[in-house]
Amino acid sequence: MSRIQTTFARLKAAQRKALIPFITAGDPSPQLTVPLLHGLVAAGADVLELGVPFSDPMADGPTIQRASERALKQGVSLRSVLAMVAEFRQLDTTTPVVLMGYGNPIEAMGWEVFAKRCAEVGVDGVLTVDFPPEESHEAFEHLEAYGVDPIFLLAPTTSDERIAAVAKLARGYVYYVSLKGVTGAGNLDLSAIEEKMPHMRRYLDLPIGVGFGIRDAATAEAVAKLCDGVVVGSRIVQEIENSTEQNVVAHVATLVGELRQAVDRA
């Protein structure tokens, strides 16, 4: 089994839910990304989502957009993100790492080269925000050939046909976008998530993680009761933005520790 499958199987056996934090690679500085990843794991993260900075992050709200801008100004590229994962793997060979980003940097590198490099450095999954299943077959073939899980987004507006298409291609887990809007938006409707879950499970055998709009422990606990994993991004990136380089790892670890406790209460 892949690291992602192993992690979700272990959590299921323990009747626990996954905590999946997101940070942008290179924010606040390239030198702090790997320490932040280790800090997230020490604080209770089960799966790590590492954002590849991009100049036009269409699905991301202002907080993550600013993180991408900070990283890009420091020269962070897809190649350097892969190097960060390789460095992380020197000390951690068990925590799944998922790269989350957009298609242009991967297209520039080439999907086969990218997939091979992912396998070499220890990337477990890839979520490409702007690649719908209809356009993902070449990417899927290369990722599958190198044992990297393609991870897809579903949304409140996703049709049954699209859910079925995603079910055929997705591996690892599926990321359900819990609201209509960009990352970090508010107005999370728990009843809508509760209503959508059984509908999606008619098509999907994979774990379902829920993200977008989860900004505090109480919401994380409530969402965890409805799904298999809770994804928190903008709130963590906001903590990074509001910290100094000297205390950012400690501040983020404290926040993620609180989220871990909340998810476990579910």
C-alpha cells in the first residue's frame, strides 16, 4: 500500500480522523519549509499538503496568494519544492506528502519527468487544481506508472457524472471543497456537507477530506464528524504570515496541536 493508504487504514482502525495541514513551500522562507513540515508532523499532522507557489493561484484566497508571492520573490520553483521534499524525507520516511498546485509548472517540466522526480524524492500524491478528470489522462498515466496518487477536488456543485469520472481516476483520497469560493472564505455550511457526504460515498471508495473555510478548532471538530480528514490551509498560512521567522515553527505547531485535539474529539 502507498503511504497515503497506509495512513488512512491506520486511522480507520483506530477510529480517528486525519488532520491534513497545508503550507506554501518557501513561505516565509525556503530555509523554513522543511522545519515547518517536521513541526506539523510533531504537532499531530497525518498527511502534509505542500503548496507549489504559482503566480495565478485561481482557487486561492488572498492569504495563500500572498504566501505564493512571498515564495516566488525568493525564487522558489517546482524543482526547489521537490528538493525540499527530498530533504524532509531524510528524517521522515512515513508521513505522506501531497503537492498541491497548478498545471503550468508541471507542464513546463513535463509530466513524465515530474512523476519520476516525485517518486524519487518521496512525494505521495499530486493535486492539480486546474486539471479536471477530462484533461488528466496523460498526467494520470505517468503518475500511476511511478506510484504517485492523483488527487482530485470535488465541490458542492459537482455533478454525479463528474463524481463518477473522478472515482475512476482518483487515488489516495478525494478533497471535497466545502463551499463555493476560494480558500479561506467564510460561511461554512455544515448541513450542506452532511447532506453531500452520503451522496459522494455512493460513487467513492476512497477517504474524503474536507477543506476550505475551516478556521478554528470548533469547526475542525464539527467537520471531522462528517468525513475522513480535515484540511486546514489558510488559517495556518495566516499564522505563518503573522509570525516572525524566529517563532513561526513554534506558533504553527501550537495551532496545529489545537486542531489535532479538536479532530480527535470528533
